[in-house]
Amino acid sequence: MTHVDPVLFAKALADETRQEIMKRLCCCWLNVNDLVAQMEGRINQPTVSHHLKKLEEAGLVDVRQEGRFHYYTLNQAQLTVCCGALVTTFAPEYEANSLISLTAQQLPTVQPEADASGHTLTS
């Protein structure tokens, strides 16, 4: 099982901008410029990059490089594992605890075929 630092995970989730970035990265691969455009310029490129770094440090995004761009997607498996770890730590008698752990082990890796511009991405 992947190591989970509950404090790092909680800090990553504590910021509203990071939460918005995570929502936008769910089930698709985007680069920093894609995210800035989707956020309609409310957040500038250096700030988006900073938040992506924090999410990467917490293991909440997967990153891959295509040419000179880095593409990011939400690491749904790690998100599930982290949530399960919080339940295990802070609500060990909660009956859904075993279901969360089981879900984390069975969650498939999502690797969409294209970025936000419709360009095909390769591994």
C-alpha cells in the first residue's frame, strides 16, 4: 500500500484553488496553460504551477511530459487511499471502513487518450 501522510493530504485539500484544480483534472490530462484558460485567467500561470506542485507532493496528481509540456491528471486511486487512511485513523469503527479500503485496491487507473485541445497523448 502507498504511504499516506494525513497532514500533507489535508493541507493539499485545504486550499480552494487546489480543490478547483483537482475537479478540473478529474478524468482528463491538462497542462498548466489549459488550466489557466479553464479558470478564465482568475489564477495566473505561476500560481497554478505552485498549486500543481503541492498536489504532486501529496501524490494527488499524476504527471507526464509530452515535448516541453507537463500534463497532469487527478490520481483517483491515491485520493481514495488517502480518504481511507483518514477514516481508518479517525473513525476506525466506522462500518464503511473496509469498503473504502476495498475500493482503493480495485480502482482502475484512468488514462484518457487526449488533452483538452483534443491532441492525442502518448505514454
